[in-house]
Amino acid sequence: MQSAAEAIALLDTSLEVELRELGRASPMAEFHVADGLAWCLGAVPGAVVYRTGLDSASADGVIADRLRAFDAVGVAITWWAGPRDRPEELRRHLAAANFDLADDEAGMVADLQQLVENLPVPSGLEFAMTGADERLDERVIDEWLDVAELTHGWPPERRDIRRTLYFTDERRPRPWRHVVARLNGTPVAVSRILLHERTAMVHGVATVPDARRRGIGTAVTLRALQLGRDHGATVAVLQASSEGQGPYRRLGFQQVASYGRFIRRAQHERVAV
């Protein structure tokens, strides 16, 4: 089992790796490391600061400078405050800069050899998967995107971008594995893992409202983790919302840290010239 410090390092890596993978969908995506900050623009909607290493005396000034730059292009900003970010009072500095705490997410880790796998599932539940070396199954990907779009309220263009991302990835094996849970033939839940070295990074778990509280989200996550284990992963990490940690604990995940997800709305719309 990973130590807490090792698990936190994997969680920090997971956040950056996912952003860089999603950024492959856009030639305009930018990643920068400067002035004690690591941030990206265009990998996902808006800007994301995913690593902060500042001292208390300079933090307010550096944050203000970065916000002015983001405001000049009129984007919303997500700023993560994790256990290794500095200064220790980063949350207070972000609040002073008019950020709102959207959620305090749980950074969780699981040993893939110690998963709890004998969990009950509803009758009629089946799984479909795609990824790795074979040709992507268009039906599985479209079902996965349908459930994600419905559950998260994605705009149509985001769905199209994701679909293009998956089908134009020429790497083999692909790092993504997508799993769809079908209940009596109808797609009702999805999960996705991103494999990086020997780590399975869990992302994109979603269940349609009518199928919740039946163990289906837990089951589709377990199937993705088993898939990662089959491909050589030994540990899994994820960040769970404050209200969504229960299913992961049932699978054997343990919380090792909290990650504050701070949001600041776009201050104005960029004017085209």
C-alpha cells in the first residue's frame, strides 16, 4: 500500500495528467509553469491552476497578477488547493481574491489487489468496454458520451470535442479505458480510467438519475478498476466530491487528503477586435 505522501504525489500527478490528456483535443491548449504556479488554458473550459508554490508574503501579488491575465481573455478560473500547495493558508488568499469554494474533494487511494469485489448488483446489469489496442467500439463511446452529457449537462460542442479526442488518438495502447453499464440493455452509468505508469486514475464516473442508489455506479467503477489491474496497474487514485465518497469507500478506497476546488467566474466577456 502507498504511504500517504506517495498517494498525494500520485493524486497531484493525476490532476495534471488528465488535463494534459484532455488538452490534446485542442491545438490552442496552453500549459505554463512560471512564478510559482502551474496552470493551463483551454485544456478544459476556462483556466485551471493545478499547482501553487508561493510564500505568504508574495502570494496575494502573484495571484492578482495571474487573475489580471486571465481576466484579459475573459475566462472562468478553477484554482486547486491541495495538501502540497503553498502557502499553507492558500485557501484564505483565494477567498480574498473573490474565489468561491465549489467543493472540498477527497483525494482517495486504493490498492488494486485489495479491492472489495463481492458487492451485489441489480439483475440485468451488464458491462461494455473499449480502449487499449483494438479499434474503438463506436457504440460504447457514444453511449458513454450520452450518459456523461445527460448527467453533467455538457453542451453539444463539448461532447463533439471529446468524441474527436478519443477517435483521433493514434497511440497504442491508448491510455483511456471506457466502461458503460447497461441495465436491461439501456446505458445507465459510465466510468473511465486513465492509465499512467502503474496507476489507474479514475475519472468520469456518472449514473443517470433514475438508476442511482442501486449500486450501479459502484459496480461500473469496480469494472474499470479491474480492467486497469488487468493492464498492469497496482494502485488507483481519484478525487471524490464531498457527497460522492461512499461508493468508493465500499470498494476499498481510503481518503488521504482534501483538495479544495475554488471557482472564480469570468469577470467580463472578451471583446473581439
